[in-house]
Amino acid sequence: MIKAVLFDFGGVLLRTEDQSARQRWEARLGLAPHGLSQIVFDSDAARRATAGQASVADVWEHVARTLNLDPAQLAEIQTDFWSGDRLDAELVALIKSLRPRYQTAILSNAWPDGRALFTRLFGQTDTFEAFIISSEEGVAKPDARLYALAAARLGVPPDEAVFVDDFLPNIAGARAAGMPAIHYTPGLNVRAALQAAGVTFD
């Protein structure tokens, strides 16, 4: 019996729906398509921040060095980089409808500013009972330890929780930990997918 439902954040609840600001910077800086995202997310600094071993400032200092940005340009690119992100209000409403029958949580690979962002968006009790954040735990998806930790934090065995994520290695990690998982793709009927996994709605 499913007792808890966990959701990834970036790529599921929050998605980059408008790439135009990033594309303008890529054209300005002579980068390949999606090159800016690769510099931001695929660096050693970003990986260390995800594991709680570096700060958000370290990530952006790497971006500034790589692209030879002055402080004003760095501030501008930071603002523009996130400007196309949109929170999925319909999915948030669906998650709220699960409570109080189910425990709900965010399980996210996030930098050290993740909790501040999640708290600002959701509070601690309105939509989610818990935020399990890689940078705070020192371990990141798809490491099976993070899924086991998340289940323990919610007080359920892994097989009584279901996880929704957009990244296939993270789905595999959840299943390796004994947690049923749903691969989120654009347009997925999340309600129907959850029902197929054993979640019921009023």
C-alpha cells in the first residue's frame, strides 16, 4: 500500500518553458545550443554544490571565469538564466489533493540554496511535509542511499512510497532502493500514472 508520494523539483515541478534568454546569451557568447546550461550544471563546482561541498557562489564564480564575465554581466546572466522557469501550478494542486491521505515530499538534487527556494514556494506544511535535499544530506540521486533516507524520513519502507522524476538514472536509482518510480515526461498524465502505481484520489 502506497503511503507517501515524492517528487523531483527541477524538470518536474519547475521546468524551463522559455529558453529564449539562455539562447540570447549563447548567441552573444558564441556558445553551442544548451552550452550555457552545460557550463552551469555540468561543472565540478555544480557537482560539489549538489553534494553540499561547495556554495552557490562557487558555481557562479566558475561560470564567470569560464565565460570571462565581469560582475555586472554575471549578475545579469544569473537573472536571465532562471527567467524562463515556470512552476507547474496544476501539478502543485494535484499534490495538494493527495493530502492528508498521503505524505508528500520533494526529493531533489539541489544546491545549498534549495531549502530557501522550496520554503519560499511551498512553505513547510501546505504542500509538502518534507524536503529531502542532496546538498544537505551529502549524497545525491541516483545513489540508492538518498531514496532510503527519504523513506526513513517519512517513516515508511521504500516500497510504500512512489517517486516521480524526469531523469532515467534517478528512476533506476529509486527502483534499486526498492521504491516504485514514475518517469515524468512532458505531457504525462501524472494523476493516471500515480493511480496505476496504487495511489487513490477522492
